[in-house]
Amino acid sequence: MSAVRFLGRLLLLAVLAAPVVAQQRVSLVFVGDIMLDTLPGKAIAQGRDPFAPFAAQFAAADLRIGNLECVVANGGEVTEKIYTFRAHPRTLVVLKRHFDAVSLANNHSGDFGRAAFSEMLGHLDRQGIGYFGGGRDLRQAHAPLIVERHGLRIALLGYNEFLPRSFEADYDAPGIAWSEDEQVREDLRQARAIHHADIVIPYLHGGWEYEPRAGARQRQLARLLIDAGADAVIGGHPHVTQDTEVYRGKPIIYSLGNFLIDGFEEPATTTGWLLRLELDQDGVTSWHTVIARLDGEGIPHPDLKTPSPCWKKGENAAAMCGGK
């Protein structure tokens, strides 16, 4: 056997013997508004777990995320609003049982002022619950929360769009992140270039309440974020689920609706989605939803019989999956 053929055979054997590197795969769960005051807070004070009906769905995911639709604090001064929510810090023990991170970019984070908001950040830090879309200053509010799972670096960003514009973080004051177009482009650029994220997912809080379809500004901002490099865009605030979209091969879920919150009675407002995303290093490969039916206490229960939206990479639009 010639030397060339011998070396060629050795190279072939080396290639065949090389270990196969499995592609990283991560599952994320997102839910909509979580409000830990009033009846849900009372349930926790009684020793109950209002998230328990969905415990199996949370436990099956690598990363669990929701929108914290209240401030969690003992202090602060109430602001002049129709609805204000302040939950007891004990509620975070139960939240931590099921969630890894929360978005603070919403219209209730400032219900009891900056002192209460700052107190909440301390409680979240002590419980080990990650947060994004808000912080101790403007830089932190716009910085991504980086979470690593199975070798993938995932960046989470949060933005509020609810008018009038208020409770925004400043260079030396705590608050939330607002969604100026140029700023969100820069935030996504930094998530990739500075924080070395493999996956970037913004969670938006905006749109008209109780509308079943996303408005023009929701669509414009979500598509801007995809154009700027987001792998998916998740939304909330309207208190109802809204339509979904596949834009440039990437999913936009405009509103997940309510998840844990009382005070609503109509079927549209007592119906939300738990969203499960499947990811690899190239982005979202599929997603599906599980319907949440809220009872009179605002506690969600899974409806596994009714079909709800789902999608797989390569499909042009969402389909309906599940149900019997």
C-alpha cells in the first residue's frame, strides 16, 4: 500500500471515530400577566400554590419566563391610578418555585413609586429570580438578562409601550425600559456583540386592551425587532390573546393574554396561553401553546382539549394543534 493511500485511510478512520457533537436544544416557556396581589396573593398567604395546575408544563421546560404585572414590596407610596397592585414579598417564594425570570417592563411596576420598585429588585435578587426590562438605572433597564442553558446563551429584553410614557429608568434613577426604535436596535446589537448571545428574544408590553388583533404599532415594532436580529418576539398587555405572525421565518406572538390575575369575567379575558418555544443555535425550531382558563380567583388551569396555535420551522403561518 502506498504512503498516500495509507495516510488517506488513517484520515478516514479518524473522521469516522470523531465524536458526534449534539446540537444544543433548549425549551423555553413564556406566560402573560402574573399579578400576585389581591386574590392570587391571598391564595399564597393561605399556603396554596396558584401555579400548581401548570406545574408539569413548567417543570418540563429549561427556562420559564413571565410578565410580573405588579410591584412586590412592603413600602412605597401609592400613585394616582385607577388600578394599583402591590404584592407581599412572600409571594416570590412561590414564584421562584416555577419561574426563572420575569419582565418588569409594564405599566404596574411603578404603582408605588421608585422606592417600592427598588425594594422589589432587592427581593428578586435575594430569591434568585432573574429580571429584565427594568433596573436600578437606565443602563441596567436596557441590558439583556443572559441565561445559559445547554451551551446556548439566551438574551431576554423587555420594553413597555403603554401610554402615557412614565416610570422610565434614568441614568441615576430606577425604573423600566421604554421601546424607542433606535434604542431597541442598539440593545439588540449589544446583546450579540457585547454579551455574545446566541439567541435574542424581546418581550413587549403594549397594544390596545381587549383587542383580538395586534395594532399597527405592535406590528411595526415587532418586525423592526426581527429586522434588527431578534429570533422571536413575545407580547402582552391587552389582557386577551391576539393573532400570531411568521415574519422572515421567525415567530411573533403578539399577546399571550392573562395568566394569573383576578378581576376579569369575560371568556376572552379569562383565557390566556402558555407558550413553549423549542430552540437550537439557529433560532426557534417550533412552538406551541397551551390554553389557560382562569377561575374566579384568577388562577389558571390548563385546557388540553381545545386546539390552540402552533408552528414548525419552514411553515409560513401558525396552525392549530392539540385538543381531542
